[in-house]
Amino acid sequence: MLACDGGAGHKDERFLVSADRGVTWKVAAGDLRKAMGGKYVIHPTIFERADGTIITYGRGPHPMPMFVSKDKGETFDVAETKFPGIGTGQKAAVLKLASGAVLLCSIDRTKELVGGGTYAALSLDDGKTWPHIRKVEGATGYMSLAQGLDGMIYLNGTRMGVVKFNEAWVKIRSETK
């Protein structure tokens, strides 16, 4: 499954779904923008819960919207998150870690989570709660996440920043929110 910005001018935001490990692809019927009542939402980032539910976060309104799909992007339910909405030149990143925890990195534009800048939020229950939130210095912009075989996490930002940390670092001295 791949979350995509669609059409000229981001007319819709949809999933591309493959049932054969990427040999063929289908565009899912659900549109994140329509699910938000036509509000501007782009640059989706996704992860899959243990039960197969797909969770998507998008750039756009405040607070950051969360989209829930139990049918691989054919339909979406929308919920608010505790995270600030993000604006131009920014994209959140989410990654299901090898441990099963979920890591979300984004921008604290309201300065209410970590005093502004980039943050890492860690969920130990498939994205239902986020007990660990910590400021991350050195990466911003359009972000992406990867985890190495050694468990180290790499947060890459388009503003020429790469930060390396592990799950334990997010838990140590994190802001409990």
C-alpha cells in the first residue's frame, strides 16, 4: 500500500494498493480530502495496525487529522489527534518499529508539545495513545523514517538533516503527554 498525492493541484489523496507484492496496482476509491469534507489535506503518511486497520496522518488542518481505514483505503473515518497541524514545506512521517511500537515525527508549530520544532512521538499501543514525546534537533521539512537492522532509527529531513536515535532514547526524558 502506498499513500499518494493525486492529480494536478492535489485534487485528491488516495492509496495505491497491490495484492500481488507490487506487480500490479489499483487506486483505492477512498479520498482523504472528501473524508475531510473537502478541506485541504495532503502528503499522507501511513502505517498498518496489528489488526490490519490502516492509519493515515495528513498535512493540513489543525489539529493534525487521523484517517482510519478498515478496507484498504476504500473508505475513511476521520478523527482529531493531539498533534498540531503542519503547514507548507512540511510532511510528517510515521513508522511501525521492529518492536511493534509506532513512531510519529512531525513539527510542533503551536509550540505546545515540545516548545516548537521537530518532535518524535512513540506509541506502544498501535497509535491509540502517545505516552512518549521528545524534541528532536536537526531534521525538519519533508520527513521520512527508516529503521536499521540494529534497531537504530533514522529521521531524514529535506532541509539537509539526518538524525539517528533509538526507541529507548525517545522514552528517556520524554515529555509525557
